[in-house]
Amino acid sequence: MRSDTPKAHDLIYDIGMHKGEDTEFYLRKGFRVVAFEADPDLASHCRTRLRDFIDQGRLVIVEGAIVDREAADAGLKKTRFYKSDTVSVWGTVRSDWAERNMKFGTSSKSIEVDTVDFGEVIQKYGVPHYMKIDIEGLDLVCVKAMEQFSVPPDFISLESSKTRFADIQREIEVLEKLGYNAFQAVEQSAVPASQPPWPATEGEYVSQKFQEGSSGLFGSELGGEWKSKGAVLRQYRFIRLGYYLLGDSGVLNRWRFRGAERLRLVVSRLLRFFTKASIPGWYDTHARHRTANQLKGGSQRTSLEGTLSAVRR
């Protein structure tokens, strides 16, 4: 039986808040935020950085690692977390991801952190308007948790898989099962060059300089073309091919013969023609629920009124 937990249209979940880059953007736009962070040092940093918003009651920081349904049902109070010593955003509860990160020349240490039952948090604070997920290997756990609730977020974003097309396909299919029927694959290296649109269609207008690693714009402010399941999977086939050929361990990167660099450039340009983005790049998948369109007009009017009110002040 699904929970009837209500949705709060002024609420955003930042799952994997890191140093608070995205959380602060959402707060400045007028949203309330529930933010999740497993790394105790990063959580402490954010409590200091965003103390005013916490004092105002607009920000709640949930410290601990989100675990899968089986672990949550088992009532485990602690879980192992691999805290990266060199790339703070690569902290993970997955040992295989920690091993992968070591192959890229990073190091990590194993610590114990509190477990977080994600479903319980939703029941406590409500279903959000937008849910940003970036927790290194467990993004889909948060998406599948929404199967427990009768009302979904209007928008969800998660970091897409780079290593297996089958994983990307599974992510899209899980989202589709929950009622999401429009998608965008957003290349993240372009985020620092983006700016929120005016007038705002999500919350209030703010001028923003996005830091590298930020998730960037969301919801109705993305600005790109929303695509069907089939169309976004076709796009991801080219993206995946680019990563296979030119990614961290890309096949073409191992070429050392004369002229190899020129061939790599030709392949990169050809793939860019199809993806319209950097190669190999790294991507977030954004999903819009089929019911979100019903609120679009009212949401835009509210946002515009809020913007004009702020200008008058």
C-alpha cells in the first residue's frame, strides 16, 4: 500500500549536498531544502556555511548514508562509508566504486556513519517538488523509494551511468514506471557557463555563477528539449559510445601510432555532431513527471509575481 504523504511545491531534496553549492542555489531561489550528506566533514562544513538558513527553518541537513531497502528494513544503525581523501565528491558506500576510484589515482579511508532510511525522511518532511540525486552508486535506490508513495516529485535528476548502456536503460525504465515521460541528458561540464532565465519559472530569479561540479539548473528552467524515452536512449547510445572510445579508459586513448591524435579528433567531432555536447563528457539525467505540465502555467505565474515583488522591494 502506498503512502499518501503530501507533496510540498516549495520543497527540494538535495541528495548528496557535498559542499552545499546546489543547496545554497535552491535556498536563494526561495525554496526550502532537505539536504543529505554522508561525509561528516562536509556536513559540518555545510552547517557552518548555511547556518542562517538552518536558523530560519528553511534548511534541514540529514547526516548519514542512504542505504538500500533491504538494509533499511534490517534496521542497521551504521554503515561503512568510503571517504575520499583526494576527491571529496567521490565518497561512496560502495566498495567497488572505492576500488574504481583508486585505479584513477585517488585514495580513501573507510569510516562508519549513521544509516538513513530515505522513506522515513520523506514521510517526515513530505514529497519534494524536485529531487536532485548524486550519491555515487546509489542514485537509483532513491528513485525506487518513490514506489512507496502515491504522489511523485514533479522533477528528478540523477547522475547517469557512464560504463554500461544497460544501466542507463534501467534508470530510464524505472523512472518511466513511476510516471516520468519526458527526459533530458544534461552534459555537466557546460553547467558553469549557464545562467537562470528571467523571468524565473522555478522559484525566484537569482543571478548565479555555478561552480564546477554543481548540478545547475533544474525543472522548467533547464531550457533544453524534453525528449521521449526512446529519443533520450538514442542520444545516450552516442554518449556511451563516446565514453567507450574516448573516456577515462577509452579504446582510442590507447592508440600511440602516428596520426592517432588526428583520428581521435575526427571521431570526437563526429560524436559531437550527434550529442551536441563535449566528448566524452559526464551527464545527469533529468526527468519530468507526466503531471508536471498541469502545474506549469500556475507555477510560472507565481514565479513571475515573486520576481516582480522582489524587484519592487
